[in-house]
Amino acid sequence: MDRAVNSGPVNTADTGCQRWRNWIGFWLLGLCNNFAYVVMLSAAHDILQKQESQNTTTPTPAPNGTSIEISNSSRYDCNAVSTAAVLLADILPTLLIKFTAPFYIHKVPYGFRVLVCFFTAVVSFLMVSFSSTILMSIFGVVFASISSGLGELSFLSLSVFFSRDVLSGWGSGTGAAGVAGASLYSAFTQAGLTPQVTLWIMLVVPVILAVSYFFLLVFPSSFPQWRRHEDGHSTSRVVNSQERRPLIEEEDDTETTQEEQEDKHIRPLSFTDKIYIMKGLLKFIIPLGVVYFAEYFINQGLLELLYFSDSHLSHAEQYRWYQTLYQIGVFASRTSLVCFKIRKIFLMSLLQCLNAVLLGFAVYYQFLPNPWVVFVTVLYEGLLGGAAYVNTFYFIREETAKRKREFAMAAASIGDSLGIALSAAAAFPVYRYFCSL
């Protein structure tokens, strides 16, 4: 009998082999789920330059085959459209999904969700690689966003059915996606492959995601793979005392058989219950959103303007290395969960805001001597962002009542996406202001 969406995680006596398979499975799911998203951001410069460069012949093209030299009267080397346009296309569908899906996604079986993630990721790579207009490229990015957004909230919810260590695997995998996506895209394009061929090669990533989910993970026998969660769930036997339990409570990993038996008779969460849980999650969602607002304001609003013309690296190369080093920092900090935990997420949000202010002044006053200072700063920026993400979801899992945990993990994922969307909206006027100087 399938367990209900809002019942507690299934506690199985996993063997060592099963635990490793599940950890690796979640690592690969994190890697593949975020891969297309990262590649689209790394390719943002090329996406915006692609159509312009098709009919232009330049004597010294950039290593990826497209010129980034733009003639304008600004003191900055600006694109006609900021890469924040790509970021908005990459995050708005995800934001919409994360705002609404936690209230209805339990009606969709996990297996079907993964198939949707697979097909939308494939479509995204194909649309961007074959695009002939900016609009078509942006639509391709939208499909990558749908895949990433649906996958993130689904896999975070899925983690509550397994032992807690799979969350560190997921966090490390999503961090690795940043390094792998940005590094492989840079490596392939600088090796002489066109962005189109590079995106074709990366079609293997959605295949790995599907294989990892359907063939690598060891699911509990009662896991609802292809059925709706309500199936077989009694709504007439409600434990009223459980309804009055607080959102945040301490509990051990080892529950008694009686407690597990009681969970089976707790009705699914109502809409009112979910709103109450959302209010309790604000202390996690707001600091996480602030961290991501600051770091993506830096990444898509400021880094493109930090161009050092006397460097041996071209503008496109500098931009790609900014993104790559940022992702290395994210990977390192998301993997750190296995070593230590950081409870004070608000402190990381404050430090990230200081980074944004520093680099904002650097863009305006142009006092940085070379790109190496920016390299170190964006690496530190990535460390803060990755640590905030993985620690937020770790403490939500640990401090949320188990019958509410699956919903809470999905609902809290809105924090990073909301911060990213707001940062993209703020980056547009800031970018236009600097380019008008």
C-alpha cells in the first residue's frame, strides 16, 4: 500500500550497499538536475551573441567561434541585452512551479515527474542548439528551467523517504553540476567545438538522470512510484493530537513502532495546514532568498561589466571563468555538509550582501587592478551560496515534524528561486545604467 504524501519517511534497515547506492543516486540526480540550468547560464554570453555573429566575419574570433566585441559608446563592454534576460528565462518558470506545485504535486506520481524532467531537459538542449533567433533560444532556456524546477522540489521531497545522508549526496551533486556544467562548456568551446555541438554532447545528461532514478536508487517497498499518494490512505481516522503538534520539533531518527503506526492514520495536510507550515518556514526561506538575491545580482548584473581589457583573456573567457570559479565554490561548500553544519543562515546572507556592495563599487569606480581579484571574490561568493543552500534544507529536515517534512522540503525550495528572480529584475536597470555611462 502506497504511503500518503504527508506521512513520515519510510524507515528501512538499509544495508551498507543500499545506502551507498542511494547516496550515489541522489548525487547523480543533483548533478543531472542542475546541469542544464548551469549550462544555460554559462552559455548566456554565447546565446545572446549567436545570431549577431552568424552574419559577421571577424579576424580574431573568440575560442568558442563567436566574437564578443561590441561597438558602443559606453565605457563598458556591453551586450545589447544583458545576460539577466537569460537568467529570467531560466528562473521564472522554476519560480512559478515552486510557488504552486507544493499544493498539488502530491497528486502526480514521482515516476511521472522524473519522465517530465527528462523530456523537458532534452527539448531544452535541442531547442537552444538549433535556434535561429533569440526568442527560440530563450524558449529552450525555459524548458531547462521547467526541468530543473520540477526536479529540485521533487527530489528534495523524495529525500525524506530515505536516510538523512542522501541529502548531503543531493547537495554535493547539485554543487558538482555547477563545476561540471560550466567547466565542460568552457572546455569544449575552447577546444574548438561550436556551442551547438557542445549542447548535443550534453544530451547524455538527461539520460543519466533517468537511469539514476529508475535503476540505481533502492526504493522502500511501500514507496508510491506510479500511484497518487492518497491511494489507500484513510481520511476518516485522524489523530487530533497530531494536528496540534508544532511545525518545528526535535525528534530522534529512531521512532517507536507505535508512532509509525499512528502516522498511517493521520489525514493528508489541508491547504490551511500548508499555509501554516509556510509561515513557519519563513525563518529559513527569507535568509536563503537574500543570499541568492545578492549572489545572482553579482553573477548576472555585475560580472559581465567587470571586463579587464589589458588581460590576455577575452571578455567571453573572463565571464566564463567567473562562472566556473563561482561554481567551484558552490560545489566545495555544498559537499561540506558531511563535515560540519552551519545554523546561522542569516550571517551568510549578510556576508553575501557585502560582496554585492563591494563589486558594485568596483564596477562603478573601476579600482580593481586585474581579474584575479574578481576570481577570488566570486570563489568566496560561491562558498557562501552553497553553504546557505545545503544547510537550510538540512535543518528543515531535522527540525520539521516528520508528517510535514515532505511538503516543507518542497515548499522551502521557493527561497532560492525567488531571490534569483528578484535579482534578475534588479539587474536589468542596473546593467542599463552602467552601459549608459
